[in-house]
Amino acid sequence: MANTPARLRAASGISELRTFYVGALPQIDEKEPNSDFHAPQKIPLNVTVNGVVDNEDVDYFSFEAKKGQRISAEIEAMRLGHTLFDPYIAILDSKRFELAACDDAPLLGQDAAVSIIVPADGTYIVQVRESAYGGNGACMYRLHVGTFPRPLAVVPAGGKLGEEVEVRFLGDPAGEIRQKIKLPSAPQEKFGVFAQDQGGVAPSPIPFRLSEYGNVVEVEPNDTHQQATPFALPAALNGVISKPGDIDYFRSRPRRARPTTCTATPAGLAPPSIP
């Protein structure tokens, strides 16, 4: 998956710079009318739907799923950069009960993502709309629907340049995902890691910080000074505040600094001297 700035050049001139998105899933187009819950657009799983939300428009897409299957939906809207389009998405069952909904996901800014474990065989519906029921012809979106993972965090949150790091993706309804990732040897302005398992690959990455320091990951329990996770400097400390009131302690024994002395002079303090 990638996004690339692009322009179109024609006999009449050059277009504005726009971002062109490339994903892992095949694409289909939204087909109106699909604004009636009881007459949604039928789609297969593991596709990307290209659509538009007009004023007070609500788009519905239906699919078949099996009990125990993980179903995820993620939308790219604000990230496309066309206009101020704040999307809302939800997964509903055939009786219109809402199983999961999202307006703003912290990972995705003002875009949204939902993921569930299907409770029973049947037909399910993804709803797409503008959060305040606005919209216009510029409110374009890319809706990814499928069995892919959609974790919301990763631990550790970064790694040492050039190393292979084992990470834990957190927040997916199917549970924790462990994955080994080879990090680039040179710094990059933006770097992210994609969660992947037998269900597919997440449509967008989780930001991952590249550093020249090695990782130290907290070891629970480390809620007191006596239980603090030990580390040696320099290091990048990683952990999770996993519950209300959680406190994580890390302990280091830095090397003893060489003593310095300062001498008072009429003009002030002389530069430090080292015995």
C-alpha cells in the first residue's frame, strides 16, 4: 500500500497536486441508489469501494459473513484531502442493530475504522455517512471492507535502525497479533508498520518511530519502585498504560559522573575544570 502525489497534464494545462492511493484490495464503485437500509448495495468481502456522500446522503453496503469471522471496515475520507469530510461508519446486522460504530479513530485522525467478530451467520451492513449528515460532491471516500486485521496500536512503538523487531499489534477483536519486522537502516520522514495475518493486511499502517537507540519494553508487574523494569542508558522505553490507575516504573543505574569544580573570579565563574 502506498500513496503518491500526482498531477494530470493535458493540452489545457496541469492539474492541482493530488494524492493517488494504491491498496491491496480490488476496487469497485458505489452504485446509487443505496440510501435505503432495506435496499443496500451488495458487495463481496475484501474489496475497496469508491464512493461519494452528497448532502444528507447515507450509503449502505451489504455482505454475507459467517459466525466467528472477523469483519473490518476502514474509510479514507479526510485523508484524501479533497475537502473537510468527517466520515462516520457503522456495522449493523439485518435487524438494524448497531454492532460497532466509529466517528473519529485516534489512529486515523478524523477518519474511522470498526472491526467485529461476527456473532452469527447472516447478512450484515456497513453504513457510511458524514458525521453531521452533511456532504457534497467533493466528499469522496475509499471504504475498505473485509477480513483483514485492524489493530489500533503497536508495542514497541518504535525500533532501532537496521534491526529486526518483534512487535505486538493491539486492539484487534481477534486478539493480539505478533509479527517480525525488518527496519530500514536509514532514517525516514514517515514510516509505518502494517498488521498482517491469514485474514489479510490492514489498509493503512500504524506510525512507527525509527531511532538509533535499542528498545526496552516494560515487564509487568512494574507498578511500584521495587518492581521497576531495569534498563541501561541509552535506551528507548516502551510500555502500555493498560488500565485506569496503571503506573509504569523503569529503573536505571547511570554511571557515576566525573566531578567538576567551578572557581569564582571577579568576572564571574570560570569554566568548569575536571580534576
